[in-house]
Amino acid sequence: MNKIFDQITPIVFKKYRVAPHAKLKLCKQDPEDIIVPGLKKKDEQDMIGELQDKLAELQYLLYAEHKHKILIVLQGMDASGKDGTIQHVFKGVNPQGVRVATFKVPSKEELDHDYLWRIHQKVPVKGEIVIFNRSHYEDVIITRVHDLVPTDLLQKRYEHINNFERMLVEEGTTILKIFLNISKEEQTQRLEERLDDKNKNWKLSSADLLERKLWPKYMDAYEDAIKATSTTWAPWFIIPSNKKWQRNLSISILIIETLKRLNMHYPKPEKNFKNIRIN
């Protein structure tokens, strides 16, 4: 696995990372893209068990060292695979050190505060990985698509978010922001699967069907938000997600390599236990 991992890792970081101030066009980002030509689903299946073990090992080390904090932001259209990513990529990690935060329609109390108030309460503590299943970016995506706030306020919110994320980073948080890029055709297929499978009917709502009609507006909103907020301290990665195995492989490698770069170490014991005997 190490040879393939070493081959793929720089590609993921270079190919899918959005540089600050990039002239991004989401329509030119291929949701069917494969990291390495010739790489097949079977290759991923051969690697995934080892990747899950490696992530579990690094997550345990993160928890033990109790120094770093990891925030993973997942954004994407309905059915883009946010839940699936969490289920498959994080399979096997210790739930004691991993938490998922989901942000739905704000409550009355949350609306009475600034829009980042509820977000700040969910950020990771030392030794923890937190996954945002949707996030503060809803406040520059949905609000724009549905014209809920003025354009000048949206521009200010980009600046608010950049400053907020920079503060988190300066306080010891590593941030990975991931846009799960699927095509409208792939979304159609996935929504139809939810419709046909009684066990998945609960995941489908009438709102999903209405929001599909606003696809162009969503693409424009995501494009502008990603361009305005992909920074050196909190970069965006646009991960091709039509192929679920490609999505899982790319994100696993992205997270594992990020953890490896922290150069973590287990804390030293409180005393030398070399000559200790347990009776």
C-alpha cells in the first residue's frame, strides 16, 4: 500500500486543492475524475482496509497526544455523499475522539445570535476530530440562493469566515474543507434510489426536489464561496464524488496525510515503568 499511497498523495493535494484567489470554474471540475489513470474500484477495495487501520492508528495518537485539533468540513449538494463519507472513511476509528456535528435550520435561540455562534460551540477540542456535516457555509450558500441576505452582507460574511477560521488555526486547529463534487445526473440517480428503496425513503424530502430546480444558482454560490474562502490556512478541496470509491479513497488519503504531517508523538509516561511489576 505504501507505494500506491506515496504515488497518489501528492496528486490529491495538488490536483484537488483550490489555491487562494484561483480562477475557479466548477463546471470544469470533472466529478468522474480518477486520481491515477488505470486505477480501478478493485484497487481501492484492496487499499481501504489498510487505510482505515492507518486512520484509526493516527486518530488514537491524536487523542493520546492531546495537542492538535482537526476540523473537517463536508459540503455538497443533496445526495453528494456526506453521510456516506462519514460512514466509510471513519469506519473503525475510536468514537471517543471523533464527533460529527450537523447543522440544520437554525433554532430561534440560534437566530437571536450571530450566525457563527452555533458553529463555534461545535469546533474540536484538543485531541479530537470533528466532522461538520454541512457547516457555516450554509450561511453564504442557502442565504444567497434564496436571497435571504443582501449581496453586500454576503461579501462581509466571506471575510468573517476567513477571520474565524484563521483564529481557529492560530489556536491549534487544522482545517480541511471538502466539497463533494457530483453531477446533476448522478444526483438524479441517487435520489431515484432513495425513492425506490423503502429503507431510504426517510432520506428523501419534497424540499430536495424543489432545490434541484435551483442547481445553477447553487453552483454559482458554491463557486464564489470556495474562491473567496480557500486560504493558505483553511484550504478547500474539490473531490470528484460521482464514484463513491474514488471519493472515499481521496478523502482517506487527504486526512491520513494531514495527520502524518503533524509529526505527533505519544506523551511520555509520568514515571519510568521499566522495573515496575504488577502483582
